[in-house]
Amino acid sequence: MFLYDEATKRQKAEEIFRKIAAKLYAECERNKGIIPYIPQNGRYEDMGAKSINWWTNGFWNGILWQMYAATKESLYFDMARETEERLDEALANEKMLDHDVGFMWLHASVADYRLTGDETAKGRALKAAEHLASRYRPGGKFILAWNNNDPGIMIIDCLMNLPLLFWAANETGKEEYKEIALGHLETAMRYVVRPDGSCNHIVLVDPETGEFRDNPAGQGYESGSAWSRGQAWAVYGFALAYRYTKDVRYLDKAKTVAHYFLANIALNDYVSLLDFRAPAEPVYLDTTACACAACGLLEIALFVPELEKALYEQSAIRIITAMDGKYCDYDTKTDGILQYGSARYDRASDREVPIIYGDYFYLEAILRLKDQYMEMW
Ligand code: GLY
């Protein structure tokens, strides 16, 4: 059996970090003032101008704060603050917000507050947490997803927003934030994760009674399929729930969904298909699922007993090695590092392209291997 030893692991992480850092610095110099999403013909455009409340608009901030924490380069600081301030336009308008305020303000403002102690940043993050809490439906015990008129819609992605509530509960002493996160986790364990470790993307429940209604198709292939990024959200989301609560049921759930993910990517050289239950042809990849899952696996590795660590850590390194070897563009003249990310199965323009959250999770995974990860969730 081949295992990466500590020295090789660090050397690999250092090498990759140097390539990432050179590219990110060049991206920052040519993309001042914009909020990137998917580059078009190798160039980022400003997603902030198109849609200031788009759910991915915090990830650039996450990249900038991670890079500032790791390097202390003022360019990253200045750009992070500028982007954070731009997001105020969305935060000021409740109608623009949905469940993804965690993705946005954990990266924009909780990160700022953790690094700098800035009170304005803290205020922004608490406002976002208040919005997230307001979406909780106590009868059904779930946080309402999107603003699409179905009163009982919950999605797997929202597990990644829960750290905003755990953080806010710790900051304010308001236990109800934690209770809301715990309620949502219980319902997700019941309806979102299937007994075989695969996951639904979307579940509809009765908002009053919490009774299961349906599991319609989401961003994967079809209802009942296994959308890989959703699977990755579950790996990382349950691991983070364990970090905050130390309830071992969440760690067990993270491990269960991780095992399903790992069994599937082992069939494809550690690179994830967009959906693990889609027809064999056409083949669509989603590297963002791999990057996110790698971070989740490294999070799990922090908490399992010594003899279990290798499965999670070594698998994460294999994923990273696969991405570095075949799926990254380190050319400093183009925008976007991790290639072959896919936002959803049914939209060709958003398949197998670089996507900003792929780059964020790839950077986070490398920083974790270097012991330079700044807590973001
Ligand atoms: N949170 C939406 C997505 O994963 O695409």
C-alpha cells in the first residue's frame, strides 16, 4: 500500500501553493474591484455587477482572506475589504437574501472579524445570521431554501451555512441560533442522507409537521441520483457540525457519506463525476465536488482516532494530486485555476468550466496540508 509520508505531503503542498499563489496574485492585479464567478474565454467578469446577491459572491473574499492570512500581502487585504463592502448592497435588502448567506458572509465578514477583530465586519455577519435564523420553520424543523414559493423546501447545500449560526451563537450567547442549526441537522439526517450513504439534493417536507413529501430532482441528473457536489456538501457539512457540537452522530454521518463519495471516485482515478448515478455517457466531471470533499475529508481526519486518520487524509491527498496533475491551469495569464467544475447537470454553459468555489476549496485544502488554513467555516 502506498501512503504519502509527512515530508512528501508538505513538499507537495508547498509546491502547489507556490503555483496557486503566483496565479492568484496575477489574478488580483488584473481584476481589481470585481467579484469573479466563471471566467469567459479565460477572463473573469464582474458577477457583482450582474447579481450582487449571487450565492457564490463570498468565495473570492474567502480566497483573499486565506491568502492575506497566509502571506500578509496588503493587496489581498485591500481587495477583501473592498469586496466585503460591495456585498452590503445585498445585505441591506432582505428580499435579495436566501439560505446562502452563510456561504457569503462567513467568507466576507466572519473571516474579516476573526482576522482583524473589526466590529463592522462582526455586525454584518450577525445580520446575516439573523436572516438565516429567520428562515427556520420550527414545525418542520428545517431552514427554508431559496425564495421559490414552496414553503417546505430544504436542500443539502444548507449544511454549509450552519457554521454561521454556530458562530453567531458563540458570539452572542443566543442559544436559539444553535437550536436552529441542530433542528435542521436532524431533519437533514432523516431525509437528505439515504441509508446507503448517498444523498438527495432537494427534499420537500410539510412545513408544519415535518412529514416527508418528495425528493424532486435538483442540480444532479434526476430525482434519486447522487449529485457529487451535494455529496461533498454533506461530507464537509456534517464534519463541521461535529466540530461545533462534538455530537458523534454527525461525525458518523460525515464518514458514511464520505465512504460513498470515496467508493465512487476510486472508479475514476480520484476525480468526481458530476453525478455518481448518471448514464455512463456522456461523462461529465465536477472537480469542485472533489475540492470541497477533500476539505471535508481533512476535517474528518482531525477528529477520528489515529488508526482511522489515513483513510481520510490520504484520500484527500490523492484527490489533490489528481487535480494538480490533470485539472489545473497555473498559467498566470488566464483566470481560474481548477478546471472541469460543473454547477449543474442540465446547463451546458456551466459544465466542466473553472468556477470560483472550486478554486476556493482547492486553496483551502492545500493550506490545510501546510497547516496554514485559516478557519473559515
Ligand atoms: N449551493 C448551490 C450549488 O452547490 O450549486
